[in-house]
Amino acid sequence: MTASDYHILAVEDSITQALRLEKILAQNGFSVTVQHDGAAALAWLETQKPDMIISDIIMPKMNGYDLCRKIKTRPHLNQIPVVLLTSLSDTEDVFNALSCGADSFVTKPYSENILIDRLRTIIQNTEHRRQTGSDNGIEVVFKGKIHKIRNNPYQIIDLLFSTYENAVQRNAELEQANQEILHTQQQLSRAKIMAEAASQAKSEFLASMSHEIRTPMNGIIGMTDLLLDTRLSPEQREYAATIKSSANALLSIINDVLDFSKIEAGKFRLNPVSFDPRTAVEAIAELLSIKAVEKGLDFTCIVSHEMPPAVIGDPGRLRQVLLNLAGNAIKFTEKGSVSITADVKQSRGKNVTVQFQVTDTGPGIPKSDIDRLFRSFSQLEDVTRRNHGGTGLGLAISKKIAELMNGTIGVETTEGKGAAFWFTAVFEKDDTPPAAWEKLPDVLGGVDILVVCPVTLHCREITEILKTLAIRHVLVSSAAAAMKKLAAAREVGKPFHVMIIDEQLPEKTTADLCGAVTAVTTAADKPKIIQLTQKREKTNQHAAIRNFISSYLTTPVRRDALHHCLVQLCLPCADQHQELLPAPDDPKTGHAHGRSVSILIVEDNRVNQMVTGKILTKQGYEVEIAANGVEAIATLETRTFDLVLMDILMPEMGGYDATRHIRSSKTGSIRADIPIIALTAGAMAEDRKKCLDAGMNDYISKPVKPQELLEKVKKWLAAATGPED
């Protein structure tokens, strides 16, 4: 017989369990009738005879044991197999099942596979016994095989109870294991809650400490900057510069600890904006070049001409990694060179992969120490004889930043022969229109340049910029080769318009080469000469004129500086001996449309009031001070200002509430759209978000950098008032 030939009576008082049981049986081909209590089942059995009965035990009116007994006492029903559904929670269950005449039982909760396998076994045994009718022992079908056992009821009972005892023992062990797992889960849950609370407390503590430390640091660094702008003796200037250097070193440590805490808390994020990668890298090189020159190192910065003019990324975090890698290189290299390179490794669709590398000729790193490099708080120096400071967090943070930029970080090094630290970053190309410098003036359209440079890195630095600017150029490595190129160009009537000469010529000085050039050229075809020098001081103007040098550029060379220099030299009215100096400050700084610009500083700390006020007044801005949000609102109601600089944590009313009040003002006495820039000692990403959410236009973290403050003030004044006529 097949399953479809079997009709099963299911007796189950739970509607949900009855539906589940009926569905399982029907899906496996059985026909099913469901009754919900023992009395209803007996009434149905008066007229019907199923092939099998499955009954729950615990039911109202009549339980499963009593139902089974009544079935087994009726001659026309006693051969029908009865299967009880039981939890087997007590030995009494087994005795009750045996005494009532049940043929089998299935433990709850049951799975579909176990239930169906048990039913099929019962069916096979029933059919087999009907066919054999043997009295020579008992034959049992199990998993398709016929097993013969002795017709000894005591043996069967003993085996049955042994099996049951083993099952009970196993169930007890599983229950204990389950309780242990549950207890462990509860402990883990409590530990997780405690860890999250500890992490939150740590974050709040660090944020608080950051604020408390940055506030006096702003005073120390700001007042030192103001002091350095006054007339000091050499000794006083040295002391003030030392104070500033030490304060910046402390600030760097604070920033490292904050960044590491963000990484641990999973709150370390990038802030993607559009930026020019070349300008970003060159700015870092310019910042570090002073220290490199002080140590007598040859320092270069090479950015590939294939670099996109604008990408979407986080320039601040890029700057952080490069400053760390290049700063370390300069710190540990006593002689030789340090170079920064940025090359395009892959450009696919909207994305570009850039590899940044810092190479030095320092001591290198032993192979045994390489694995420790990118670990937190790991330093390669013996702490008992350290020559250099640091927290040991810089490379670990750099690794995280590289990973957030979808890149990797690594090092190639040989002990005693220097190291090359590199990292990759994936940026999205920005379709912003090209910067103004890319639209070359007509004066540079037909310019030919001869580059005389014996140093390979310097050569590539200059030629990559010239390729970026799309200016024709020829490269030679010696004075003799330069003279040959000059002569050949003059012979074909295409003389060079500009010569760029590295000061590190091997066989001649720059003055000698300039003299030789002057001797073989006329006033009409003599090229303008630019000298490359590592000296940060301005070259003596009279010496430059005497040696026929038109201008000079310090290395590492910036694209914009070279472009500006070439434009000035190639203008028809350009003075042959013009010395290029930085463009003078805008004389109208502090003025807009012919009137003075008034700025309200809302700050409770007296030192910070002085620092911010002095920075602004030195640029011609009019400044007024309010010590808290209440004073700020009262001042804004009686006087018109162009911009507000708002501290956050202040007595009586803080910066957030004051800003909300200003933005929601409908009286007309306060200009609700006045630009508000936050000045806060909070340095966490959420601090910036809170400021913007409160209605502020921008955010500056303390200690305040004068250049950053002035740039943001100028930006928001321009946005509010529009360009001057």
C-alpha cells in the first residue's frame, strides 16, 4: 500500500497544532480526518475505521491514554495502530503508554521528517505482520530491514526502558547544555551592554577632554603667533618659536588619540568633497620642505601629469596620511633625499586609483620589525633610548584611512638603504570645469623651454608640471648639452624662450652657464632664465641681475608657482630681471563695497577673545565681543554685523541655542540669515554635524589657525554680500 491508501485520524485539541499535523500528513500523501477531543474521536470511530490513529495526550474531557484504552478494548478497532504524541518528560509516560496499549509514540516537538519516518515504519511493520502471521518470535521492520527478536516480553521491556533511560539522560544533558548556553548568552548580552556603555563613556570623556585641552591650546598657539608677529630679539623669537613647536607637537598627539578612539568606536569617517589632488599634495610638500632643507635633505614632490584636475575625496585625511609618512621620512633620514610621488595606477570609468609614495634614504627597517609597523602604539625605537617622539598611532591610523579610501598601504625597505612607504586611494573623478590655470594665456601658447637638470627626481618634478601645462620643453642633464641644444635651436630659427636651470650643476655653476648663454645669444633670442634652488631665503636681487637670472623658484616646485612665473616672464612688457614675489595681500581685506566689515565674536574665554580679535583686527576688520549667547542676541538686536563667530560651550546660553534663536527670529531686529561660523574645541565628526544642524554655516576647530579663519571669513562674507563692484 502507498501513503495515499492510508487514512489517518488525527486527534489534537490545539487548532494550531492540528492544522500543522494535518498539513504535514497531507503533503506526504496521507488522507486525514481531524477531531479535537477524545469523545468526538470515539463518536467518529463508531462509523469509520481509519488505518492509523495519531493522538495528543493532554486534552480536555478525555486524554490520549483513555482514548487509546477504549480503542484497544473494541474488537473492530483494536488492530488499528495508535501513535501518541508525548513530551516524554516523566517515566510515568512510558508506563501509561504501555498500559493503555499504544503501539508507538512520537516526542514533541517533532520534525516533519521524524514523524513521517516513524509512521512509515509502523505501516511497514503492520503490513509485514499481517502477511507473515508468524508465532516464531517477533519480526520488526526498521529502515527497510527485517529484524527477528525473541518473543520474550521481559527482554523487550528491559530494552525499552534502557533506551528510555538513555534518552532521558541525553535529554537532561541537552537541557543542561541549553541552560548553560542561555546563561552564556545572558552574560554576553550584559557584557555587550556594559561594553557599549563604557565605549560611550570613553567617547564622551575624550570629547570632553578634547574640548578642555583645545581651549587653552588655542590660547597658547594663538598668542604665540601674535607674539611672533611683534618685534622680538633673536633670543626671544627662538623661545617663542619653541613654544609654538611644542604646542603643535602636543596638538598632534591629541589628534592621534582622538582619531584612534574614533577607530575603536567605529565612528571614523571620511568627509568627501571636490578637490585638486595636485594642489593638495604640493601644499603638503611645501609645508614639510622647510624642515627638510634645515636638515640638508634633497626634497622633491612629483605629481603625474595624468592626475585628474579634480576628484571627490577627503583632502584632510589624504593630507593626514602624507604628513605622517613624509614627516616620518624626514624625521628618520639624516642625509640624502626624501621624495613624495603621486601616480595614476588605474583610470576606469568614473573612478581613478592613485598611488602615493614617500621614498627616503634613511636607515631602513629590519625585516623582523615590518609586521609591527602598522600596529597601534607600536614603535621601532627602544623606549630606553628614543631619539624621536610620537604615540606610535600614526601608521595604524594611516592604514585605516587608506582602507576607508578603498586602498591599501605597505612598505618596501632594505635595512641601511632607506624605505618606500606607499598607499593607494580610489577617488571619483569630478566633472567640475577645469581650473583657470588650465586655460593657458596666449603668451604661453608658443613658448619653448629648455630644462637643464642633472638630478633625476628634479627633472621629473619639472617635466611632469610642464606636461600638465601642455608646454613644449626639452630636457638635458648638463651645461654642455644645454649649449648644444641652444645652438641647434638657433640654427633652425626656433630659439628657446625660457631656460630652467637646477642649481646643482656638476661641472659649472649657474652663473657660468648664464655667462656662456649670454655670450652666444643676442638680445632678441636670449632666453629668460629661471633658477631652481632649495634655499628658502630670497636670492640676492643684485646677484641675480649680475648673473642674468630672470627669476628663481624654490623646490619642491609648485605647479601654480611655475605657471605664474612663466606668465610673468613671457609677457611682452616683462622686465628681464623681474624678481617674482608673492602677490600682495588684498588691500580691501576688512572692507566690503567700500565700507568696514563688522564681525561679532561670541566667546566666553578671555584669551580666545584676544587671539581671534587680534587676528581679525590686523586684517582691518571691526570686531565686537559678546561673552555668551544672551549677550550676542542683545548685541545683534541693537547693531548690524556682517558675520558672527560663535563658540559652543558658554554660560547662560550656548552657541547652539543662540544660533537657533537667531535663525528663528521674526522681529526684524536681528538679521536671521547672517553668516555664523562655529568656533569650537570639539573635534569629533558629530560636533560638526551638530553645528550645521543648529543652523550654522561653517565650522572651525580650535586651536584656530589664522589662515583657515581668514579664508572662511572671506568665503562667507563674499557669499553674503556678493562680489565687489
